[in-house]
Amino acid sequence: MGSLRVVLLLVCVLSVGSSTIESLCASSGQASSGEAERKKVVVLIGLEGSGHHPVEKVLEDSLDLKTYHCPSEVVEGHIGFDGKFLEFVRSQDYTVFGQVSFPEKRPHGRLVETAHPSLLSMVCLNVTGEIDLRFVYLRRNPTDSVCSAIRRYAKERDEEEIQTYTKVAVDSLMYISSVLRHPAVSHRVIDFAESIQDRSKMSDALQYALEGIVSHDDIEHALGEPVGSGPHHGSECPHREYIEETLKRASAFLEDWMIPEE
């Protein structure tokens, strides 16, 4: 029930207009502190298995950027997320959260609510002027994402475990959709199938996300480097039909651009 409450709260809050969310963020104690410099914060969002490793490879190996996971001391389940999060991002020139997929932590049988970075708090900190937030959504066929996660991390691969991994994906997609559909939130998309074959397809998203961090020329140069062999596409997957059917039903509640065209 914990994860459901989070999703329902997020849907309620993010369904209001931009001016209303500003007042909600301010009333919750997230008014601007008047800090002169808004620290740039880039957040990669996508299901486990949606391709954050190829993007991380570009960021770290080709662009020589340091990427982070959201530290355990500032995740949603802890009191004082906003202050601890701001303290973390203000300790450096910029922050790129790209080491792990969202939700943070691999499913391994259950949702770990306290391991989910609070995207809602990040949005509020952006709306009230504390940070300069850039979301990048990593788009992949969700069935392939789930199958990739199962292949790498599932232990038993029995029916119960397959159902759990699928439900984790559905909950995560609903949460991500609730955040990214709001007019107060800005984002770009990196499509897995396109970018794994041609890294230049990441250009628009990375130019947006890394504005003021890396020059456009450096990004274009990095994306022109040879592409390595890509990960498996999840074709060998137990109960694939069940996973596909469940995610297809869920897709009716998502934004059209969240699911790649077949």
C-alpha cells in the first residue's frame, strides 16, 4: 500500500496547474532560500533494463563526467529530504544522477519505498528556484526492459517472481508518467532502440540536459565515436506473453511518447 499511496499523492499534486504547484511547494516549506546560483541537476529516469548503462558510458567515458546514484541518506523515506538533497547538490558544480535506473535499487522481490528518490521533491525544488532540474526519460519497450531485468537479477524466475518484476515496472511507469506529464516539468527522451544503433540519436536529449555543463561541440564529438556491442533485447524470457499483456493494459494510462512505436 505504501507505493500506491505515493503514486496517488503524486497524481493528485501533479494534476494541478503550474501556479498551484508553486503554492503547494511553497506551503510545504519548499520556498526558495534565495540562493544565488541554481545548481544544475540532471536525472536519468527509466525502468531497470531501459538502457542507462549506454548513456552512462557516454557521460563518463566519452565526456569525462562523474555520475551518481541518489545517496541513501537523502532518499524519500528519510526525514529532511530537501535539505539533505540540496546540501549534496550544492557541494559540487553540477550533479548527474545516472548510475542506476529508477526506481533506485533492483526489484529483487519487493518494492523498497525508502530507496526511491523523491521526484516530487525535486520538482518542487526546481519550481521554487532552488535547483535547475533536467529530466531525461530512457524509453525502451517495457517488456524488453522487464525481461532484461529478469535475465540479470531474478533468482528463481518462477511465476511469482515474474509477476513481481512486472508489477514493479507498472508502478514505476505510472509514477514516471505522473511526474513527466506536468507542465511544470521539462524533459527529453532517449530511445533505446535508436540510440543503441546510432549514438547521435542521443544528441537532442544530451544537449538539453548538459547545457552549461558540457559544450555542444564536445557532445557531438563524443556521440561520433564508434558504438560498442549493445545489450541483449530480452527475446529469451520466461512468461513473456504475460509480461507483454500486463504492460499493454497499463500503457493505456501512460503518455503515448513513453512507449516506443513497434
